[in-house]
Amino acid sequence: MRAHAPKAAGPGVHREVTTQETWERIAPHLRRAGITRLADITGLDYLGIPVYSAVIPRSNDSISVYSGKGATPIDAKVSAAMEAIERFSAWLPVRPDLVASYDELAAAGETVMHPAEYTLELAPGYRDDNPISWLRGWDLLSEEPVLVPQDGAVYQARLHEEPCYRIATTTGLASGNSVEEAICHALCELIERDSMTLAELVSNYLPQVLAGEERDPRTLPATIDRLRGRHPHLRLETAPPAAQAMLARFHAAGIDVRAIDVTSPLGIPTVFAATSEDIGPATSQGHCGYGAHPDPEVALTRALSECAQARAVDIQAMREDISLPGAEVTKYELHVRRSAAVDKSTWAWQPASRTVGMADLPAFPSDDVRADIDLMLGRLREAGIPRAVMVDLSPPQIPVNVVRVIAPGLESWATDYCRIGPRAAHAWRTAVQELLAPPPDVSATRTT
């Protein structure tokens, strides 16, 4: 990576070039990625927050319609095109660097990531003595080459062997105008999904478990309030101007929106936003969005615009992976099943007594993409995350950089419902232990 990657001038811009320049770069190359149509679907909803779709009819992916959102139409159009290009890039055929078993590579002294280090469930037939395909990535933390399973680096690609993971995921897959931009976006997504998993378990699921048990009704409300207060609601009147403009759209449409600070111990601002409205019998009654970024304004606006995108895409009804309310799906597909109802007793709709303003979130604004990367890598290092391996999947002849970043130890269960790893298990155990600990004996406190 370069030592510096200055951002383009202008409010809210966190790319090296403007959105318009990005569009001018990629527009001549859309056919190379199989994109046949870019559609403005903003008008399907009455929010007015820009949302676009990009269509790849012959996609090797599980879906052929991709989405993008933003504060302006050009932002949304570029967002949709870039998502389509990154998914296209991830399923292109890739020649493995090695075909060998983990046991062979470890015995030969290769620096290699064991497949089980990734927070995904291993396939039933995986064995350490079975040959699989490997790609050589670059560890951004130790600054050395590392072999990773090809099945975990690419997406929906055909391998010569059985996959070593139960599911394919796009976590940590990102695109950008430069490799630094792509890495920054990938790290933000990894941190976002890790933060969301920890928050869901401690502030949503653990209170539900306690509420379902026969516990002392005198102490239960305070206990649940304390757990929810670990991830407090944001006072939206404190939001900065860009977010206020989006919130005004929701309010004008009569849609209640909630935002929660789900920032994890990594300390990178992360926001969860949720809306609820009955917009038809075949659509979901609840929609949500997430955002993580060193700049909390970006985190909030991403979460809000994702809510708008989810609504428009739901109404459009073209994504092949979104199922009807109540449909029988695997646990891995729960995140794209429409909700038949919204439980207003959950954390998004029953805030704790503790709330925070935007000024209470950590904030690390910068004018350099590399500074954002260094901040996030430093937080991963401090948290004991062993690796952050970047695999370059950039497509040929398209001026876009695409990478997959794999950070073993970071969680993604809140998105893929696949496997809970050590960080999430530790967060759960710690919360339970704190609840079981006796309250401090205030009568023993003396003043002198």
C-alpha cells in the first residue's frame, strides 16, 4: 500500500476521487462485468432517498440484481455498479497458487491460515489431510504472505474439490478506485458485522432469554435495561446535517426510525438503524441498515441509507435470495427472509433509559484513506486479532480494485448465522457473569 491516499476534497467524500469521476472511469467497462442495466428504483418507495439496481443476467452468483444507495442519484448509481463489479470479480475463475492439504503445508513450514480460523462452519467432509485449493494473500498486520483457503477468498466460484466451508459469504469483499479504498471498505464491513454480532447477542438475545425465564419480576426490568443500555439509542436530533437530511425524508413519510450505537470494544463507530411499516402483504414489515466507519457521520448515514435501500429492493422484488414472510429457509438465509411482523418489544423499539448523542460516539475524521486503514488495523492488533489477510481479486481490464480481507477472530454471525466465534462467546460469558455477580455493598462505603 501507499504511505498516503488523500481523499478528494468536499464534504462527506471518503474516496480518492469524486463520485462523478468514479462513474466516468467505470461507465465504459460495465459490459465487461456483464452489467446490462442500471435502474433508478428510488420512485418505487416514497422516501426519496436514492436507490439504484444493477443487473447481470448471466451472473454466476446466487443473485443477478445488485443494489446501491447514497445521498444523491450519482452516489446510488455508482454504489450499485461497484457492488455488481465486486461480486463479478469474486466469482471469476482463479488459478490456485497451491493445491495441497493443510497438513502438507504446515509440515513444509508454510505460513498458512487453518480453515477453522475463519468464523465459518467447516463442511462436513473437510479434513486436514485432504488437498484443497489455496491462494496467497498478504497479511496487513504482520506484513507477510499467507496462504488462505481459496473457498474462503473467492465467492461462488467452482473449485475442483468439495468446498471446505458450508456457505459462501461476501463478508470482507469490497471494491474501490484504489487498493487502499477497497481495503478500507473491507475493514469497515468486517468491523461492522463483528460489532453487530456482539451487540445482538448481549443487548437483544440475552434480554430475550432472561425475559423467558422465571425470574424475580422486581429486578428483571432493571437487568434488561442494563443490558440494552450497553448499546444505547442515538438521540437523532443530535445527528449532523447529512444524516438530518435523510432523517427528514423518513419523518416526512411518517416512518419511525431508530438508531443504536453498537460500537464494539474496537472503538470504531458503528450504527444500527431500523424502520417499521406495513407496506404490503408480501413485503417485510421491518427493515434495517448498518454502518461502520472511523467518521461517525459516515457510519450513521450508511445505516440510514441502507434502510432506504432495503425498502426499495423489497418493493422491487427482483432479488432472487429474498424469501416471503414465514417461508421455510435454512439458518444461513434468515437475514434475507422478509419479516411477517416486527416485535416492538425488542431492543430497536424498546430503548434503554440510557441514550447518547452523536458527540458521545468516538470520532476519527481524516483526509487520508490510509489513515483510516492504519487506525482500524491498529485496533485489530490491540484486540489480539491474529491476521487481516488481503487477497487481490481485481478484475482484468476494469479500472476497479477488488479485494477480500479475511480477519480470523472477527465475528459475522449476525449476518450469516453460521458460527459464533471466541469473541462473541467471550462477550456473552462476560455479560452473564456480570449479571450473576452480587451488587456492590453500598453500606460498606465510608467517608473520611
